[in-house]
Amino acid sequence: MTAARTKALAPLLSLALLCAPPAAAQDEMSEAEAFVASNILHILLHEIGHAVIDQFALPVIGQEEDAADSFATLEVLTIYDDDVDILLDAAEAMLIMHDIAEAGGTPLDYFGVHDLDIQRGLRIVCHAVGIDPDRYDEAARWTEMDADQQQACAIEAETAIESWDALLEPYLREEGASAPPAPVTLEDSALPEMQTFLAESGMMADIASYVGETFRWPQVPALTAADCDEANAWYDPDRVEITLCYEFIDELFALAEQR
Ligand SMILES: [Zn+2]
């Protein structure tokens, strides 16, 4: 990483120290569980991206879903900078979802609010390689990213970091400031294995600490895991609540079997 890029990361880096990675828990996980945990982390950070945009009334130029994805990816790069698997797992899940849709003949939704899954997955790799080409060199090879594309991704990732830093700076707590965690609710589930996995991973508690300690929220978003009858996650601006569906966790385990 160049000195300039390290400097660009510095403001976001201050967030990092507030949130201890769930390394101990992940060490004891199976490969499939670690893959699912990586994806849950990226998904929750994506929803927190929506929450900061809403709560701080941030301007969004372009697709909000892209902004939420870049927030999640850049936060992972900052908070968990020694764990490349998190972003590789998140990217791989998107690529698997694309392959499944393609194999099933599902029409591509060019008017969707999200980019296509394959684009979202490759954008994660693009930002990761752009910011830390040495650590993610295998991902660049895996996705056949050439030198020009790597250069373009470095420029884009740096723009994304500078933009997020400028927008978030007024709302960051001072480093080391203590604040209560975001409220967490793990509702009972018809998929009890998913509920147990989420509870034992400690991820919701870690993310709740990060949410509470990092930002000066007008209203701290609540984090809820629930049965939803769909494999999804969302941020509800009226309730100021992030919901992660147990069905989504179940789907992630099914994706893990497709690897
Ligand atoms: Zn979203």
C-alpha cells in the first residue's frame, strides 16, 4: 500500500480500532460457516451504509445501492484489513448467485435498483485490488483483471474513500469515545440452526458495538434478525432498523454448498 493511500485510509481507519474482529469465533468455524459469516458481515455493513445515508441525510449521486456496497467494502478493508477472505467470500457469493440465475434462465434485471450480481461481485474485487493490490493479487488473477483495470480500480476506490471520508467526517465519534451499542434483537426463528449460528458467532453484538461507537446518530439504528418469508436484508428508515432475515442466512449456507 502506498503512503498516499495509507493516508487516504486514515480517517476511516480510526473507525477500525473500535470494532474487534470476530477472529476467535471465526477460527472455530467450518469453511462453510466462515463463508456465511463473511457474507453476513458485508450484508450488515451494506445496510449500515443505507442507515448512514438516511440518518445523516447524505447526498447520493448515482445508485444508492452502489454507495451502500462501496461503504461495506471499504469498511471491511479498513476494519478487517488482515482478513482477505471476507471480501473474497462476499464477491464469490454474488458470482455464484449470478451463475445460478444464468443457469436457471432468469432474465437479467437491467432496470433493477442493484447492479447485476456479477457486477456487484466484481466491484468488490475492484475496490479491494484497487486499495491493496498486493494483498488481493490472487483475486486480480482469479477475475482476470488486467493492469489497466487495476489502475482504474485504484483511482475509483480512492475517489470512493475520499468521498465517504468527507461525508462521514462530521458524524464520527472521537476515537476511543465510549457509547452504548446499537440495540440487538435475535427473534426466535423457524430456522433454529440459523438463529443459533448467528447468536454463537457474536457478529450482531460486534456490529452493534461498531454502530454505536463509530457514529453520532440522531437515532441509533436497531439490529434485528427475524423470519421474513424471504431471503433478504434491509434498512427501514421509518423504524430506523436493520433487519437480517434468517432465510438469507439459510440461503448463504446453500450458496456455500455450490462453491
Ligand atoms: Zn441495499
